[in-house]
Amino acid sequence: MTPTHAPALLCAALAAAERGWPVFPLRPGDKRPAGHPERDCPGTGRCTNGHRTPEQRATLDADSIRACWGTAPYNVGIATGPADLVVVDLDLPKNADDTAPAEWAGMADGLDVFAALCERAGQPLPTETYTVRTRRGGQHLYFTAPEGKTLRSTGGSLGWKVDTRAWGGYVVGAGSLVGTRSYEVIHDAPAAPLPAWLSDLLTTQPAPAPMPLSELSARMRNATAYSTTALRGELEKVLSAREGGRNRSVYFAAYALARLIRTGDLTEAAVTTELMSTGQSIGLSAGECRTAIRSGLIRGGAGEASAA
């Protein structure tokens, strides 16, 4: 990147701040935040009282922005949470092998999946909002966050190639350059309010209380007390999984329970049913649950591949 890009990037940072969106520097020509990561924090300077994350460092102050972007051609990071934004990130496949899972068969990219979600909800595609084309040709749809809710960033929970950036995340702002490709505004309009139906989908539901052992035993019928207790223990692990680890929790539960399927203490159908129900109750899609369960059972020697 040549120094001639610096004035344009400074203007891009100031333009975002003028919209009320706090910004922080990204590495020149990159999408990663500038500065040190938490693991390498020296505990000095701005981090004297503890590591300051990019979200915490983001600013609207024009003088601070000029001082920062005057030192290097930084790309522009927008801290979506402090900006009161929810950005829907519609991505493209990364290569020829990156194809839609069965649940989204026939979909070409994140835009197709998002359009299908809108159709299922009986709602129009919300395109009348500030929109940025990403450097790979995807889209960022900017929405104002709903009042009274603190939405977190998500990765794929809405569907294949559909992520969201809110609290705990950021987006690369328009005007940034990664390699030779830029992020460009393709619809310059005020950010529209996040549609209520989409806000509802993104609202984390409280985890249900663990099923009483007596009820689970009744549902499992011929299962032993030991296997029923083991199943309940794995279901509770799934229920307590944090965002970002929920898919893995279902996988490891299936892997652990495969042993009891092999010994005949539990049936594959019963384990699959309970894990599907529990996984979906914490926000995973049916497709995500099926994939994680199948992979865990096969790895544990109890799935369909073990019969080959």
C-alpha cells in the first residue's frame, strides 16, 4: 500500500465517526486490528489498567482519529456494539469445495440464504439500508440495534454464510483496502432499524432447566439407570455451553454417548432425538445439530460409518 492511500482512509474513518460509529485502526492492507493482542499485552501505556480491546479503544473523536490515521494508512474498523449497530454479513463461498449444507441445498451464497430466511418469515428482503460490498463481493447490511436489547455477534447461527456483527465484534469499514480490493458503499442511506423478526431470531433464549431424571428415564424406557444418568449429564453439558462452543458440545456429547450405543445401553435413535432437541433449544439449527451428532457418533464408533 502506498502513502497516497492514507488521506482516503483518514476520510473514511472520519466519515464513519460522523455517522456516530466509533472507529479503531486495522492493520494496513489487512482486516485484523492494529496493536497488540491480549495475550501479548505489556500492561503499559493505554493498557496500564488492563488490556484495552479494539471495542474499548474505538473513538468518535476527530482529533484522535486524525492523529492515528496520520501515522500510517490504517484500514477502518467499526466497533458495531458501541455504534449501536447490527451488521448482517452475507458472505460468498471461499472455494469450489465450500458448498451449502443439505439444509441450504441449492443456495449459492449468504445472500441466497438470507433471502430464504426472509421468505420463511413472510418478510421482504431489507435492502433499504446502508450497504457495503466487501472486498470478496459479499455484502454488509447495516441496521440500528433495537433498544432494550444487547445483541451479540453470531457466526452462522442464522444460516450458511450469514453472520452478524454486534457487541463483541466489528466490521471493516467502507474505504478500507485488503490487498488490491476495497470495501465500497453500494447503497448510501441511513442505517435502518433492525427488523423485529430478525431481532427475535438473534435474541438468545434462556437455557431450559435440565430435564428431571424421572422424566428422562420415562422417555428412555428400557435404558438402565446408569445410561440415563450419563445421557442427562451430557445433555446438561450441551445446555451450559457458551456461544461459539455449542456445536462442539453436541459433537462431544454424541462422541461420549457412542460408547453406550455400542454396548446396547442406549439406542442411536434415542440419543439423536435428545441431542437434536437440546441442541436446538440453545440456538443451533437442525442442520448444525444433525452434522455434529453424526460426526460424533461416527468418531465414537456408533454411527453409520462404523457399520462399513
